[in-house]
Amino acid sequence: MSGGVSINLFLVDGSIDGVIKAESPNWTGQCLKFPADKLLDVIQRDEIKDKVGIYFLFGDESLYIGESESLDVRLKQHLLGDKSDWWNQTVIFSSSNNFLTKAHVKYLENKLIELARKTIQFKCTNLNDGVKTKLNEALQNDADNFIEYVQNFVAILGFNIFVGTSKIDTNQVTGDNLNEFYINEKGVVAEGLIIGSGGILVKSSSQALYKETPSISIAAKRVRQQLVEKMILKLVDGKYLFQEDFQFDSLSSASSAILGRSSNGRTCWKQKSSNKTFKELEIEQLDKIDKEQK
């Protein structure tokens, strides 16, 4: 997916906390988000009844990803299950023209579970990664395109579970080194690439402080704990080392994870080529715009 994407949200019952339908022009996929206690109200809707598709069940800190040839039947099974009270939100994806097949959704389930296991926002509770399904070139292209829409839709609907899992789009990165930034503070050095979405990709082998300050925010502490649990951060010689590239959704979330304290990423990250902070570069750009407009 390249360029701008238009996504339309419709509040089915007039409430942001209720049933939300999401669609995109020129895409045959369709998405529905609803609270778990609204399942019986939506089970007969065209997006769900007798539809082949995939679904996400979200709890406070956990998620489950599944697929089915009949979404309504599968979701009823979850509702009647012994452990049906753990999730509070549901997001389903199907197709308006029935192009999704059993092979499609098995492929989608496997790929999305693999991606979700890397998330630091939720714990993926699937016992396995689903069935690895081989598709022909055309079908795989369709499925991979569907996954990109799923990632965007899920994030827009409030579940940013794929942050840190996506590869950098080369269109988001400039052709020079202006997007290369670093942190060098208190004995640790980290490097990152600013990307077009407003986040930053922290490079593998970047360092992070082991000790945390008492004032670290709960959110930053949780992010660090989950990075350690998922072995993205590994303790080596008294410092954490990033074992792989990891994408954060903001400069501050990245700098706080690296420095073990609440921090302002705009003043922590410095551009390699100029040694100026992101904030200083922003001010320079604003001054330039003001002068051009005079």
C-alpha cells in the first residue's frame, strides 16, 4: 500500500463506544468493531453471518486472533466457552464480495499471529501460530495487501498492536542521512531512523540503560518490561542491547525506553549530521517557513 488511504468510519448506533463499521473506497474488505456484550446484536449482520473472515478478541492486556468460514458460528463458540469473560472488544474482517477463501484466512491468521507475537501492547494468547498455508503468487499478493489494510484499520480503531512489527517503507525514508538520529547519554548510545509516520526505528545493537529512575512513567516501565520479556532487550555487561530493529510509535516512547525515565524525545534525539535536537530542527524549519511567508 503506497500513498494516502481514505478510511471511513460509521458509528452504527451513534456511539463511539458502540458498534463501528470501517471501510475504505476501492477495497472489498470490510471491518466491524464492537464490544463483546454487543455480539448478539451484530451476529446477523452481513459482515458476519456466514462470512469467511478473521477476527481479533481483545482483553485489557491480551488478544486472540482467529479465522473461520462462518464468523457468526465461531464467535458464538467463543461466547459460550468456559473462558468467555476475558475479552471486551471484538474486531472482525470479511469481504463484501466474498473473495476471501478458507486458504486466504488461514494464511492471514498465521501471518497476523506471527506479527502480533512481537507486540508490546498486548499478549497474544494463541497456543500456536495457526496453519502455515502456501498460496499461489496471485492469491498471496491479495492476502498480503489485505494484511496491510488490517494493520491500518486495527490501529485506527484503537489497538496499536502492530507497532514494532512492520518493516520500514523505503518511501518513508529520505535518500540522505537527514533522518538518522542518535542518543548518547549516561554511557549508552542508541541510533534510530525517523520514519514518515512520526515514529522512529531504533536500530539493532543500540544500548539502553539497565537502571530506571523512580520517576519513570508506568507506561514507559511497562514497555521496557515487555521488550525484555520478548527478548528484544537483552542485558549485556550491565546495559540492555536491542537484539533487533524495533519501531516505536513516537520519539518519546523510544527515548524513555532507552533512558529508563520519562523523557521528551524531541530534545533527546539528535540528528547525526548536525548534532541538533529534533526540537531545534523543528524550530529552524518553522523560522524558515515564517520568513518565506513574509
